[in-house]
Amino acid sequence: MQRIALFLKRTLPSPFSIALILTGLTLVLALVFTNGDEKSSDVLNLLLFWEDGLWNSNLLVFAFQMMLMLVLGHMLALSQPVDHLLQLLTQRINNGAQAAALVTFVAIVVGLFNWGLALIVGAVFARKVGEFALKRNMPINYPLIGAAGYAGLMVWHGGISGSSLVKVAEEGHVGKMVSAEFSSLVPAAIQFDQTVFSTMNSVVSLCLIIILPSLMYWLTKRTKSTPIQIKQKTDFSVDDVSTNRFQLDTSPWFVRMFGVLLLVIVVYQLLDKGFLKFFTPNRINLVLLMLVFLMHNNAKSVLHALEDAIQGASGILVQFPLYFGIMGIASQSGLLKLVSEGFVALASADSLPIFTFISAGLVNVFVPSGGGQWIVQGPVILDAALQLESNLSKNIMALAYGDQLTNMLQPFWALPLLGITGLKAQEILPYTLILLIAGATIFVSALLIF
């Protein structure tokens, strides 16, 4: 595992470079394989297709929704209540194996709620465990604890913040993602009862919550403890309570008043829409914004958290439009249709979810963004599923599983965790690859059984 981790570390270029490489590759493929259509094979027209994709207004809205989901989750993780809860959990740890299981459990449960929150909560919890072990002279395998903190990124796309799942629950989104010939065959929306809360995904989530912490517990018992080297920084909460209560920026009631107003809206929308129809990207962000306002002490604290959190979204700010450009070329040139026909030729209605899962895992290595991957790969999967009359929601879940699985070997989203814990990518990768094997077993089994 260490050799594989070192190979990946040395050979994988940055995600931004990969996005540029994929853009160039898509241009070349469209130029070569769509030459039957003069308009499609013209270089200038392909560049214009790319430009159309770059600034597609619907896709730019999607990009903002996904980045806001990441930033708000990160901000929530930096609030004092979350910090105090992690401190309380840390105090209950007695040994390294228990620590690994608890960190994994927390990361997974939070990951099913929000990926941005899970990323930071898992990192901060792993760091706190390291500091606690150092203070108590308790032997632990710190890189394994760091990998445990990253486990939430292997479950997030099957949760309520999963990019593809929240988008297909939006009225009219699925129709916009498929070819015109299939637009009349798709439902207006695919609600959470068919994806997040489906029987298959509920069983998968339960297996992840039980098996992965148990696996990390078992691994800790069979690996050696490691020296812990952590730069001194113990307080990850950014709440700032000033003694001057008359300034709005430091007032404890000003921000929370708006949080209460948002709570009223959330409750009304839940009652009006119903639980399953409530979940759309905008409403999930509404809930996160409400929690940020309620759980931070003042406006100054919110702004400090924003300054920290916005850095985590910077990596995908430019990459999203590049993926949209790729989608513009692929869809308008006819390349997308060729790829979906290739899927149809290889797969059957029953085997398509497995093909989708494997291809999604491979694509995620090069497009480490669930939202970006859905834009690039989603139309291919939907078209193929419709042609083969394969279950749409199952194929969407297969894409979600494949996307989240290979986060365990793609270190892009681990960067915040590495910065917080002080660990290196090659230190945690051997253990995240073990998580990947366990996750793949669970996901494939579910796709074959259900």
C-alpha cells in the first residue's frame, strides 16, 4: 500500500492541470471522432462549443450552489459548539484503537450530512486526538487517525449533500441533462426516496457506519504506534466574543436573530413541501446558513470562519467552468452520443450500474469534484440508462458511489486535512487505500444484490 501511495503521489498532476489536460483531450477526440459532421469537426466551432459550456448560466448556478455548500459546511465546523463537542468526545478516548473507530464513525456520520462539514470536522477531530494522545503519552498510529478523519469523503455523495443527488431532485434538471430525444421519457425530478433514502443506500450507509470504524479499530490493533509531531495550535474554533456588547459585529444576538428568522423559513418549507421534496441545493444551503448563524457567537466570528473556509473552495472555482466547457464540447459536437452508445454496446440493463460505478471511480481520479463529474459524466450515464431501460436512480447512485470511493486515492480533498493535522499525503494513503477496498466491496455488493 505504501508503494502504491508513493506512486500516486509522484505521478498524479494537480487537479487543475488535469482539468486543462482533459479539455485539450476532449477537443482532440471531438475533432477526430465527429468528423462526419463538418460543423462539429471545425476547430473554431468546437472552441465556440467550449465557450458556450464555460458560461452556461444554469451550470454556473450549480457551481455556486456546490461551492456554497462546501464553504458553509466548513464554517459550521469552525463554530464553538462543534469544537466543544469534539473536545468532549476526545476526553472519552482510552486507547488508539478506540480513537480510530470513533474518529471514523464521526467522520462518516457527518459526511452523510454535509461533505464540507465532514472534511473539517474529521480533520480537527483527528488533530485533537493527536494532541490528546501526546499530552497523555498514549501510543497511537497518528497517520491512521488522519486517514480515519478523511473517511467522510468516501460516503458524502450518498448523503444529503451529494452533488448529483440534490440536482436530480430539482424540478426539471434531469430533462436538461439528457439528449433531446429522451427528454420526454425522464421524470421531472428524482426525489430522495429513490436515491439517498432508498433501501439500497440505507443499507449501504448502515454498513459503512458499522464496518469502517470496526476495520480501523482492527487495523490499529495490528499496526505500530507512530511519533506525533504537531505544531502547537489547539483551538480551531474562530468564535470571537468581545466585551463590547454594543457593536453589531460583536453582538451575540444580532446574527442569531437572523438565524431564528431562517429557522422559521426552514420549518415553513418543511411543512409546505414535505420532508422528501424539501431537499434541493438551495434549501440545503439555507439550513447550513441557518446553523452557521445560530452556532457562531457573533458576526465577527462568522466573517473569520468565512475567511478560513473560502480557501477550501478556491481549488474548484476555476475548475468548474473548465468542466462545463468539456461538457459543452462533448454534448454539442456529438461526442457525448458516441460515448453513451459505447456504453450501451458494452453493457446490459443489469450490468450498466457496475460499468457506471467503475467508470465513475476512474473519472473521479481525474475530475476530483462530484459536481464537475456529474456535469461531465451524468449525461452519458442517463442516456445509456434510458437506451437500455436500466434503472435511472440506481445508475445515479452507482455514479455517486464510484465518485466518492476514489477520493481515498485522490489526495485533492485531503489538502485541508493535511494542513490541519500536519500529516503528509503518503502517510495517510496506505490506510485510505484499505478504506477504499472495504468501500468498494460494500458498494459493489449492494449494486449486485439490489
